[in-house]
Amino acid sequence: MPLLPDKGRKSLALFAAFVANGALLLAPAPAQAVPSQDAAVVHVLDRSAYPLRSTDPRTDLHDLRPLGRMVGDAGVVGVGEATHGSHEFFTNKHRIFRFLVESKGFSSFIQEVGWGSGLRLNDYVLHGTGDLRQIMREEFINEYALWNNEEYYNLLRWMRAYNATHHDKLQYVGDDVVYSHRRIFQEIFSYVHERRPGLLPRFRALYRGLIPVGDVKEWQRRYDAQPLAVRQRLLRQAERALTLLRTLRRGPQDRDAVWAEQQAAVVVRIARLSSTDDPQAISNFRDQGMAENTAWWYRNMHSKSLLSAHNAHIGYVGFAGQHDIYRQGARLRDMLGDGYTNFGLTFYQGSFNAWPADSTLQGPLQEFTVGPPPRINSETVLDRVRYRDFYFDMRTIAQPARDWLDEERPVRNIGGAYPQEDDVLALRQAYDNLIHLHQVTASHLLPPAAAPRGTRRG
């Protein structure tokens, strides 16, 4: 994802993955006739859909009661987004999380951001440590600059306020493995110092070259520029460190060991992502790492969790031509069974923040606006449902809507850069449930990631 002018195959591949939401190429719409907008399909959707009265997290939550039935007993609920930069997608997640906390005992918000950044932000959520705006400026950088917005600021503030008045605490988690973080190594070294301080020099030697030093952006650029053989050697060092760390465990119920070993496992996952220049392997390693971190948190912290990521990462299948990518959502379904369910997000028209497609995620974010989609797109039919904004369970949908949702057709899934081609997707194969919004607006970016005035129309 950090992009290099030299030896940047891994970075270029990550950029492509980020642009295409994890798909390595931008899938063009297939050549096919405009589908018939059968009134019978819309009629079934009308009967099956529940109105979404608001995406404002401060409003009454009664309209989300059917959503609670869709979640059922699942302990991890993936909630996607069709852009990385729309206000309503972010506030809707905040509202759903609030509902799941208050009605179903959820306690963790897991986001598509680095594991180490999550640890630091969780210090604020749990203890009020630090200045939140400063932490966000420092942690939501590079590809995650899109998260440096008022919407997530308000979510984190709400979580902190909740913790100040409740015994059962909420926690914030980052599950991504794109780049490393000094905080992870601090956790490991603190554990080693407590258990066997004489091993500290050995661990520092094994982690030499893996610990970020100086400016994180520049360090990551240099790391990715190293020859493949060097990056593969660093992965082997991380694996040896994890093996050595496991010798310090005092028994299966040793909670300090479980925590420290997870930090060392995260280092392995991060190093593994950089150990190849193959684009498909990079994308698979990323979704694998995110799934492993999410499943670990749910199982070991015993915390029901909302998983926030792009539609591509919470879904079950790759996009057309990308079916060899084993998505985070599919991995979680295999790991957790019925313990995982998800909600894909679609929208009809509106605005979002993104980088210009030719910028390789460099420079300022810009605001883009898109009008109604082409008639062939799934959103065109969805927007004919009687409710402006709505959601429904695709697992129980009746015919002929079931067959319609099982057909691949273009759908907007916009990642970190724009413009890009629409993806091609069978909605019911990717998601259990679907939330559709008629119109979205651009998220409210915080400095220094503020978008320039004016918009570009796509």
C-alpha cells in the first residue's frame, strides 16, 4: 500500500488492492443486455425490506429491532461500506454498534486499521489516555487517512463516554496487517522482561529490521524497497521469535502469554504480507491476517464484535475474475460458522472522499460525486423499493428476488481511489444481509487530511 518509485512491486500490488477494495484488478462490467426490472422482484423486496429511519447514531433505535433478529446469536458481525469516504456509511456503523451494545451485549468495534494503531486508540477508549485528535492524526496515516474524520472521532468519543459510566467496557481494535507499529514490540519486550529478561538481547536481535524507526512512512518505504530475499529473511526471524516466545508460557491459561504471543503472531502476519511480490498472494495474506486477528480477539477476549471494513473484506466471495482471493468474511465463516454474519452496503448516488486514481494514494484527498448508476447495475432495481433507505435478510428472501440476487451484475464498490470501474458481484453470494441507502454525502475529514474545496464529478 505505501507506494515506491523503485522496487515497488509489493507496494504497487497493495495500491491496486486498496483501489479495488482488495480485488487486484478493476473488473469491467460484462457485456450483457440491460436486465429486466421485473416488478415482481421489486414487489418481493418491498415485502421483505425494513425501513432504515436514520443513519444518525443519536436517534431512536427501534427501527433496528429486525436487524437484531438477523444478527441472531452471531458474535462477529461484519458491516461493510461501498466507499471508504461517505458520512452515512460511517455513522450507520456507529448507530448499529450502539444498537448491538445496548441490545445484544456487543463490546468491541474492530476496524480495518493497523493492529498497533488499534492498541493505542484503545488506550484512549478504555482510559482516556492522550488527546484523541492528535492520536487520530498520528495513527490514521497513509492508506488510513480516510479514517481521520469527524465520524470516527464521534464514535471513539462515544465509546470513551460509555466506558466512563459502565462497568462492562467497550474496546476498539485494529485488525489490519499492512505495516508494523512500535507499540506491538513494546508489548512483546515488556512480557519478555517480566518472564526472562536475559532473553531480551536475543529478541531484539531477531526483531532487528522489523521495528519501525523514525518516520513511519519513510521507514515503510525503505522496508518495501529491500530485496525480496531480505524481506523473506525478516519473516523467518519473526517466526523464530514467535517460537521462542512460546517457550515462556506457564500453562494453557496463562493470559499474559496468550496476549504476548498474539503480538508476536501479528508481527509474523505483517512480515508475511511483505514476503512476496505476487499481487494475489499479497491480497490473500492481508485478508488472512485480518481474519486471524479478528477471530483471535473474539475467542480470547470473549467479546462480541462489530467488524468494520469495506464490502470486499467482510464479504464471502471475490469479485468477477477474482475468485481465487479468499476473503476475510469467508475465512471468518469457516472459522466461526454461524458465529459470523455480515451486512453488505449499497448506495444509489452521492459523494465520497478518495484519492484521484492517478495519484497512487499520494497528495490530498478529494471529494467526488456520482449520480444514478447505469440501468444494468443492481442499485437501480434496489432503489425502486418503497423505502428511501432500508435493509433486508437475503438468506430468507423469496422468489423471484432470490434468483435476481444470485445473478452477477455490476455494483459500485469504491475503494481508496477514484475513478474506477464498477465491480461485478452476485449480492446474495457475498453477503447474508443488505443495507441500501438512496444518497450518501462525503465524510467530514479532519486536518491534515482535509479535502480541497469543490468536488469532482464522476
